[in-house]
Amino acid sequence: MGAYEALAAALAVYLDCGEGEDPQERSDRLNALGEPVSRILQDLMADQPGWDARYTWLDGMVVQVVRRISPDVLSLAGGVFVVNGQRAALRPVAAELSRAPAASLLHFASADAEVAYVRGREDRLDIPADPATWPYQFEVALP
């Protein structure tokens, strides 16, 4: 299954589940959303000026904020793991994920916003509040 299909499936599962579920199940569903977001961003960033696609890759997402906007739209914010050699950092990302046919929006920060990854200190990540300030903005269609 490709990243777009995986994200569409994970979004449907998250949106269709009730609010009173087990905390571990909720965490698992958030992780299922974060992984395909990072894979899609990896593909989208490959064509961006200044992005070193040969030596830099994205490896999952830490979701810090999740908010249901409507029955068909979910907002996420957190950090994506950026790996280059032995260096790992978290870079802010925000997403407004929508069921098809509506488009989903992905916002990705610049390298200036990265923080070195230290396990358990993901809360140091400053996520911009205004999407207009994000240098990388992508509109994607989920199947």
C-alpha cells in the first residue's frame, strides 16, 4: 500500500472511532497517521530547492496536537524526524487531513525551525500557529 492510500485508510479509522477508546489504541491510531504523512512529505520535498534528497530523509512523525475540525477533517501538528547521517532532528509539520474528494493540506517548516532530537523532549518543538508562515505548503488528494 502506498503512502497516500495508507494515510487515507488511517484517517478513516481515526475519524470513524469513538472518543472514549483505550489510550493505547488512540496512540496507535495517531502513529498510523504520522508515518504516511512523513513518507508523503519525503516525496514532496525531493523536488524542493535546497533539499538534499540524496542524504536526508524523513522518518516518522511525533504528533503533539490533534483536533477534529469536522466529521471528515482532522488537524494534526507536531514534528517530523529529519535524518542526515548520524544527525536526527525534529522539524515542525502541520496537516489538515480531509477525506476524499476534499484536498488535504500539509505544512512543513524550514531547517531553521528544527531542534535536535532528544528522546522525551519532543515538547521543545515550537510549531508555528499561522500556516501562511510555513515555507513549504502542499495540497494533496487522498484516494
